[in-house]
Amino acid sequence: MNSQCNKYTNGGALDIKAFATEHRLKVTRDGEGEDIEHVIVGRIGQSQIYQHSQELLGVLFMSDGRKPPRTGLFNTFRDACIAVGMTPHQIGDAEGTFLFDPMNPEQAKAAIKGIRARVKRQMSPERIATLTMTLSRARLKVSNPCQERSV
């Protein structure tokens, strides 16, 4: 088994949390009670990436029901998914589901980009140092309000 395969497996089963970590995506819980499922939410309507099986993830493209369907956007998404080799699972006029292999970088990129999943920002070491310094100064000022701050 190669090293790339190991980063996605968890006891022989694919892990959507590892996929999200690898691509810096936010995982949320969907459902209630015993039906809770971990998904990666997109910014287009109710679009999401979900765990379909142990080997495959699914990407659901669904427009917001309160607005007119985004048929043109879905057609572009559908064409991009088919071009990289995703398997159509359920297809409608303006919504659909595709299955993909999370270890295929082209398919993963198309799924993430297609639903416009929000990527977590990474802070540079310089920005972290600046924020740490600002926080320490603020804490010093709050802990000793009578002392004047000298810069």
C-alpha cells in the first residue's frame, strides 16, 4: 500500500475528515440523532461533499430552493465532472450527484471548485507573530490598567 493511500484510510475505511484536512476544508455535521453525517459544505445552495462508500466520496450540487435554478452553472459543473472521469449518480435539470475517488487530485479539485467549498485560510508565521505580540500587549494593558503604555 502506498503512502498516499494511508493518509486517507482509517481502519480500511475512507475518512472524509482526512480528505478535508488534506485540502484545508471545513467539516460540518449534517442531520440529527443517529443520522448525523459529516459533510463538507459548499457555498452554492445546499451543495456538499459527503461520504458515499468506503472507497468513494460524493459531491452533491443543489441550488437554493428559494431562488431560480442555476441550470447554466450546473451544466458547467456537470461537464467539468464528466471531463475528469467522475461517475454520474443522479442527474436532474439543475442539480445532481457525482461519485469520485478522493485520491485522484483532478477529481478532488473539480468537486471542491464546483461547489465552491470554503478553504480554510493559512496564516503566515509573520502574521502569527504580529497577532501574538498584539495580544500580549492587550493582556498586559488589561492586567495593569493604571500603568501607562510606553511604545
